[in-house]
Amino acid sequence: MQLWLIPIFPLAGFLINGLFGRRFSKALVSVFGIGSVALSFAWALKTLLALAPLNTAYSEHYFTWIQSGAFQVNWDFSVDRLTAVMLMVVTGIGSLIHIYSVGYMAHEHGPNHGGFYRFFAYLNLFMFFMLTLVLGANYLILFIGWEGVGLCSYLLIGFYFDKKFATDAGNKAFIVNRIGDFGFSLAMFLIFKTFGSLDFGTVFRQAPAASEAVLTTIGLLLLLGATGKSAQIPLYVWLPDAMAGPTPVSALIHAATMVTAGVYMCARSFPIFTHAPAAMDTIAIIGIATAFFAATIGMAQNDIKKVFAYSTVSQLGYMFVGVGCGAFSAGVYHLMTHAFFKALLFLGSGSVIHALSGEQDMRNMGGLRTKIPITFWTMMCAAVAIAGVPFTSGFFSKDAILFAANHHAPWMYWVGTLTAGITAFYVFRAMFMTFFGRYRGNAHPHESPALMTGPLIVLAILSLGGGFLFKIPEFLGSLFPTLEAPEDVMLMVISSAAGLLGILIAYVMYVVKPGTADSIAGSLGGLYKLVLNKYFVDEAYDATVVKPVVNGSRVVLWRGADAGLIDGTVNGIGTAARAVGGVLRQMQSGNIRSYATWVLFGSVLLIVAMSLSGGLR
Amino acid sequence: MAAIPISWFLTLSAVLFALGVAGFLFRRNIVTVFMSIELMLNAVNLTFITFSYHFKSVDGHLFAFFVMVVAAAEAAVGLAIILTVFKNRSTLNIDAIDSMKN
Amino acid sequence: MNVILFLIFAIIAVVCAINVVVQTHPISSAISLVGVMGSLAILYLLLGAEFIAAAQVIVYAGAVMVLFIFVIMLLNAGAEVKQGRSVVVHLLGVPLLIAFLGLVAYFVQRLFPRDVEVTFGGFTGGTAQAIGRALFTTYMLPFEITSILVLIAIVGAIVLARKEMD
Amino acid sequence: MDSFIVISLIKILVVFGVLMTTLAYLQWVERKVIAHIQVRPGPYRVGPHGLLQPLADVIKLITKEDLLPSYVNKPLYLAAPFISVSMALLSISVIPFGPTIEVAGYHTWMQLTDLNIGVVFILAASSMGVYGIALAGWASNNKYALLGGLRSSAQMISYELPMSIAIAAPLLLSNTLSLRELVGTQAGGMLHWNLLRGPFPQIISFIIFLIAAFAETNRVPFDLPEAENELVAGFHTEYSSMKFASFFMAEYANMITVSCMATLLFLGGWDAPWPAAYGSSFVPVIIFALAGLIALYHGVNAVRKRDKLTFPAFGVIFLIIAAIFVLPIVQQWLLPLFWFCAKTGVILFAFMWIRGTLPRFRYDQLMGFTWKFLFPVAMLNLLITGFLVAWFTK
């Protein structure tokens, strides 16, 4: 079926734009940028239709990549239903965002006056790595994609590399992800040691036979990797900063696709996790904690992209709850619907920012409903979806997760429902602050071009209808172990009510009586400050991890160990060596032949030593 | 069809190697010294091939093959260096090339 | 027959090797070295390494040694000048060599008793096919790395050669 | 065992005798061909149509004074022609001229010996041939000779690369290194020859092989080492008499070797271009009969006086040969031999034809041509071939 064609198109696009884009016109760059991804989407669609029922995984072997003793890694791609979902999400949303980007980046020059082609080259490279990640049939190829998307994320966050905050954010993302990758690498080593292979098929076939302790360790290490990539506690801190990149990047990489790689990886490794309940519990707890925690931070943010960034973290937490509760298909379901509505939210906010010529602070917005109606209505679709208003896509996926959570541990359900309410609140707070009331800024808002609104409309339809258009749990039912989570109408009603309540509170606080928010903030005082400052997590990390490392490096390692101990030792040795060298200097005649004699002397000595020690028996 | 003890091959290899070392030690012409190195490499190759026979496995041949490739690369670079040295110092005497001494 | 063949070519090899060392003129040394390589190639055939034997002739005798002769001709290197300065070599060289050879020969004789023997045709795994198969499966990575090494050598040689041009 | 040695000895004698005669007469053929290209009769005095010229040449070369210049490096000076000629002859020993023949109950191949690395053996022998020329140039202690020797060895080393790579491509199709099996894999007519065989016809590598072969044998347009107007006579300036003749023998033997190689590698060896069912076995008969008839016609309508005698004689000889080819007993081994010789002969003719046509390269053009053009093209051809072979044999 030539699966390799799917990722190769974006790679070709990357090479063409990256190598020659500087000389191309913007139109030509756009053609290659969009064309490659669209071709990839078309080919993926054709492949999947041809493989239609796809009850069992279909894989293709290309070549043996590494062979070293028992260690063998093949360059294999495989497609099963999970991959099919991911392929469609990645290429479909990727295509839409590429189209959007042409409009969004039209006025961008970026530093180094090569911004436009550079942007599309990176974006295409990202698509290539993401598709490799999704298609790879073993952990190492997945890891290549994993690292590759990390690289592209770094490049794109730091896209405006002439601004310090952007490069800092890029570095932060890269370094924080390293911690996760460290866990992932360790997990791979352990997998290879345990199963003797990195191949998904081989590993999963043997997984039930392995001991639970080993599987739990592997699971936890994989989870460490996933928390890094998918921005979960404790490694979520990079994602909000990652908003320094252009908005389409935030939509594609930091909302729809890359950050969900962790969820995908956990879902992919379900045979390991299902045999490691402790790891599953950890996933669920981390997920629910992240979901709640990030949602509360989201309530107090004023930067429109930051709100959605924390919302992403929170929603990713939801997905992990689903995965951790054993409802893998629900997690993937939410992954897909989230990709729709969160991409839409980001693209919409990008459209708002575009309309206001770069303004991101919601306090300087307001009343944009009439000025940019298409953006408003499409974003509204996404907002109701994320708030879990009944029969939107978010409603289905969120409820699927919450059922599983209730089945797993009722308290998780309640926290989840509370989070859903908070989510609805802050999303609508953002909506109301942006689109309602009167305009507080001083730019001249204008509606975005059709290139940008087109993708918005498509995504709006998907956000509203994605829930019943794509019944992911049924589609993936055969793949994952089934979970008997009874559908309880009561639970459904409660969670929907929480969402609606959140919307209502937001409406009251920001539309009916616009002053309430400030007075409540004032009365809560310390708590509000805590939330506004994101619980001082960055500061805490700075104080507990970064500072000690830096200071420790400076004082202990540099002054103490390096200057004192090592330099001292080295100098001491140097002095000693010079003294000895003074004697041995006679040997260093500068004459090659006498050196050779010494080498011969040494080898004779070695043979004698070996025979004396019994090595030559 | 009498058979040859395998130690004969190894001894021959040792003799050739020792002759290579001798060439390295006692010759002053840099080209000859270089040829002595090739002689040593050849002696080692003979050992590889002999062991390959001994263990009835093709791996020794592969090692010999790699030695040859590396020797070819080494000869190309080494001779280029010799040419450069000769160009700069107009001597091939290895004892005269001792700038590292000071 | 085996023994005779071995003895003939072993003696040729040793004589040529001695000639490499004692000849004062580099070109005579080079020709002697070709002789060593040729007789080694025949010994390889005896050991069942037909491909390596051919490669030995093509690569070593056909390419590397031609290069040597080339350089000798280019430099028009005459017989070497005697101006020995190394005391160490003169004092230690011969005794060390004898010790080295003696030790190695002794251990070889002790470790490989006479009953481990070589006959022509005793090992037939050295065909081009077998080597190719091993080279492109087990030794794939070393092979690739070697090719990079050769590339580096080519570039290095060209750079060195260019430098002396200007 | 004994019969093996006896048969081998007989074969060696036969091959050696035939080869030596061929070498001598190749010289005659070449002179004739060149002469006719230049519209002159060529050797004509010794024997009918100069047919005894080679004999006269041999006598002349043997009886000439054997000079030993005083400043030469004696051992190498003497060894060089010997190395040249022995390496050239060595290659012939593995070349098969035809399938098995049966003589007095003994089956044997028309080949001295078959190596399963025959192709590599020939490459090895030809790479050793460089020494003869390089040492001749150096040992002569003459700057023209030295320059010729250097040029020639550089040229031979350089052209060996595209040649080996060009050889590798058909080997990929045939999947063997044994020359005998090589022919076996090409059996069944012209379309199975490596030259025209799928998945990738080796026309490019055939051309590269031929070009490299011209350079390897130091033939026009690559005869820089012997460029008379620059280097007097190149590496054999100081040689005379039989030693000089040795170099010529080596050159012609090399020509024969590479022609045979081209025949074996690309042209299907001794296989007929189309199956005997379609009448390929009558081709030699027709050719010789036609040649005989033409000779007879010219004998009858003779232009010169002596032609009245010689042409009818030739005509009769040709007709007799044609008649021999009709005999079924000899057909089974004579036909393959005919095809092999015919193919080799065509390539040898191309050697002479090109010598009569093309001018000489300049030295930098020569080196640039191989490194910048032939080598990359050969490499590309090998890559494509390898890829297609892997693709189609999967």
C-alpha cells in the first residue's frame, strides 16, 4: 500500500521549501507547503479506504535499519485502527491549519526575512515526524518521530528568534521535554532488556508473561515520557510558554497533534499498561490532578492564548484520565474531538489577534462580536463543544471519560465534573471578555481573509458534529480491552449541568454585571493571587530545581570541584608529571624509531605479563 | 597430501610481523618505514585468515577485508603526507623529521 | 603437496620480507613487498580464502603498492642516507625483536599443537558469496563506517595534495 | 588424476600455440585494416597479401641486437617485459572458449581452468600488469621512459575503476563470478545476453567497459604512454629486440583478453545470437561460402597479375571451411567456437577501426574524462542496475 508515501510528501515539502524556499515567491511556498500535506492526507485517506475494515493491523517492512547482535530494528510502518484515527486527525487538521497559516502568516516576515518559507518548511517537517511517530511499528521509530516533533516544536516556538522570550520558551520546552525523553529512553532500554525487541507486535505478545513489577516500571517510565510531551504534572510548565510561537503552531503542535503524542503512546502501549494497574492508577491520578489544577489556573489568565494553553493542559489531563481508567478508546475519542475544538479555539484566537494586529490581552478586547462575526460564531461552536454542552462533540467524549472515571473511582468523576464546570467557566469568560461588552482597545478590528475563515468553518462543523459523525469508541472497540462502564443518564445530566452552570456564572460575571469578577477577585485576595500567578509553580521550580542546579554548579561544581579539586588535582598531577617527565624526557627523543622501540618493549612486556598471569594457557 | 600444522601459518605470520617491526625500527627512509607497516598489516591479515580457517567461520575474512580497506585509505593519506613532508623539507629521512622534539 | 606448496611460498614470503627490510633502495623494497603479498595471496588460497586472495592482489598489490611505487618514482627517492642518531634503537632493537619473536613463536607452538592441521579444501566458506552475505548483514554497520572512512581518506589526500600545489 | 594432468598439458599447448599465432597475425590484421582505412594496400610483399609478414617480423625481432643500456637498473629492466607478458598471458588461462568437447572418450571444457572467481582473477592479473610498464619506465633511467611509465600506470589505475564497476553491473544480472557460469546464465539467444537483458540492459556499461578497455590496453585514443611526438616511444624507449616485442605481445594479449571478457560478460560468450531452430547453425557456412565465392569472383576478374593465383586459392580454402561447418560431427564444438571467435573478432576489429579513426587525447582530458565522466556514469549505472535487480528479484 506504500505507506511510506504518507510521511514522505511532507518531507519532500520540507526539503523543497527548506532548500529553495528562499528564492520562491510566497505563493509558491504555500503551494508546496499545503500541497505536500494535502497529498499526504489524500494518500492516507486512499490507503485507509483501501484497507477498509482494518480489523487487524496492516504493516509494511522496508528495511532493517540497525542490526547489532540480538538487537534488530526494522524500518517498519504499520496501520491499525488507532493509527487510522491518528492519521486522519494529523493529516486532516494539519491540512486545515496549513491553509489557515497562509492567511495568518501573509504579513509575517519573521526575523532574517525568511520567515514565510522557514515557517512552512518547519511545519512540513513537523508533519513528517508526526506521521512517522504515528506510523512507526516499533518504539524506536516512534521515538524518532517523538524527538523529531520535539525538535520542530522547539524550532517553531522560537520562530521569532530575535525575541528573547521566544527563544527562552523554546529552550524551556526543549529542556523540560528532555526529562521526559530520558524516561522514555530508559523505558525503551528496559523493554529491550525484558522482551529482546522493540517491535510493538513482539513486545505486546510477550507482555502478559512479564512480571508485573517490570511492567509497572516500564509503564511509569513511559508515563514520564508522556508527561513531558503531553504537558502533564509535573512537566507541564513548558506548554503555556510555548505560546510564544505563531498561533497556527499553537493550534497544530501545542493543541491538536504533538501534545497528544503522549496519549497516543500510552494508548498504543495498552498491553503493557493493562498488566500494570499501579501505573494505570498513576496515569489517572496525574491526569485528574492536571486537569483540575490547570483549569483553575485558566480561570485567572488574561492572555487569550494562555487561557487556551492551560485549557489544553487541562484537557490533556482528561485524556490521561480516560487512558488511566482503562477507557483507552475514550481517551483517543477525546483526543480527536479536542483536536477539533481546541485547534478551532486557537485558530479563532489567532484570527482575533490577527484582527487586532497582534493584541493578545483580553482586557484590551471586547465587543468584537459584530466586527468579526465569522470568527465569533465559529469560536462559539468550539466553546460550546469544550464546555460539554449536550450533543456537541466535546459532550460525547468527555462523558465517555467521566463514565470510565466513575467506574474506576467515583471521586474522580466528581473532580472531573467540577473541572468541566470550571472549564466551561473560563472558556466562556474568555469568549465574553473578547466578544461581548464594548471594545476596550484602540486597534481597528477587521475580519480575516477567507483563507483563514474557511478552515475555521470546517472545524466548527467538526466541533459540533464530530461527536456523532465519528463514533470512535465503537470504531476502536475491537482494538482495546472492553471496559464495562454503564452509561448512566444521571451522571450525564450532572456533568452537562456543571458545564451549563459554568457558562451561566461566566455570563453573569462578565456580561450581566461586568464588575463582579474584580470584586470577587478582591474578596478572595490571596487565593486569587495564587491562581493568577499559576500557583507559583514556575517560581517554585525555579527555586527548587533551577536555582539549586545553577548555584550548585557554580559553587560546588565550578568553584569547589572544578577549580579546587579537579584543577588542584590536575595541577598537582601536572607538577608531578613535569617532575617525572624531566626524568622520562630522555625517552622522548622526538625520534619516531625510538618511540617504536618503546612500543615494542611494551608489547614484549605485555606478552610476558599475560603469560605470567596465566592468560596464555 | 600431508597436512600443515596450523601453528606454521601463525609462526610465519609472527616472522613476517617481526620483520615488519624490524623494518620500522632500522630503516630511515620514510617510504620504507611505511612499507614495513604494510608488511605488519599483511602479517596480521594472515593471522586472521588462519584463525578463520581454524574456527571454520568467515568472520576472519571480513576482518582481513576491513584491514585491507583501511590500509588502502591509510596508504592514500600517508603517501599524501609523505609528499607534503618532502615538499616542505626535501628529505625522506625519518630521523630528520623531529619538530615535535622541542 | 600441501606442505610443499606452503614451504615454497612461506620461504618466498620470508625471503621477500627480509629483502624489504635490507634493501637500501625503496623501489627494491616495494617490489619485494609485492612478492610478499603475492605469496601471501597463494597461502590465503591454501586456507580457503579465495576472495580475500583476489582482493589481496587487486587492492594491495594492484593499487596500494602501485601507489607506493608511484610516490617513490615521483620523489625520485634514492638509497637512504645513513645518519643514525637513535641510541635506543641500536641498544634495544635487536634484543627486543628476538624476545618478541621468541615469545610469540613459543606461545603459538604451545597453544596450537601439531594435530591442528590445514589441508587445501578444508574450509570452503571463503567464497565471494559468503563474504558478501556476511558483509551486508552482520557487518553492515562496520562496512558503512568503513566507506565513510575511505571517503574521508579521499578528501584528506586531495586536501594534502592541493596544499602542496600552492 | 593423470588424465587430468595430461589433458591440461595438451590444452595448455594448444591454447598457447593458437594464442601466439593469433598474436602475431593480429598485428598483420591490424596493419591491413589500418591500411585499408587509409586506402593503401598494407603489407603485401612477404607471401601472398603479406601473409608471411608476421613470420618475417618475428625473425627480425629475434635476430636484432639485444641492447642493454649501461645506466639501467638491470634486474628490474630485465624483469619488466617478463612481468608484462606473463601477466597478460595469465588471464587467458581462465577464459572459456566454448562448452565441453569430447575427444577420444574424454570430456573436457574448452578452457584451461575454471575459477569460481574468474572475473576477479582477470581483474587481479590485469592490475598486476601495471607493474611491467611502471617498472620498465623507471628502470630505463630515462626521463621519457619514466614519464611514459608514470602516465601509463596512472592511466591504468584510473581506468581500472570504471572498468571494474562496469563489470560489476552485468555480474549483478548473472549473479556469478565464474566465467563459465556467466555464459550459462546468458544462454538462449541475443535477448538473454547481458547487453540486452532485462531488467536493465547493460548497454551503458558495455560502452564504458569498451572505453576503459581501450585505455587499459594503452590503445588509441588513449595511447598517451607511447605518444611518439611527446615521449619518443614512452616506457619502451630503451627496449629493443625481443624485450621490445614482449611489450607488443603483452599489448595484443591484453587486447584479446578484454575482447574475450566483453564477449563473455555482455555478448553471451559462445552462444549463437538466435537459437539453432531458426537456422543460426548455417550462418558460418553461409559466411564462409560467400567469402569463398567472392574470392573466386575476384580471382577470375583479377586486377593484378598475382591475384589470378591467390584469390582462387583463398576461395577454395574458404569453401572447404564452409564445407567443414556442414559436417554434423564437428558442428557441436566448432559452432560455439565460431561464435566466440566471431564476437571477439568484431570487438578486436573495433579496436583497430578506432585506431584508424580517432585522434589522441590530451593527458588532462584523459584523466578528467575517466574521473569526472566515466566513473560517475558507471557508478550510476551500477546503482540503477542494482536497484532494478533487487526490485525484480524480490
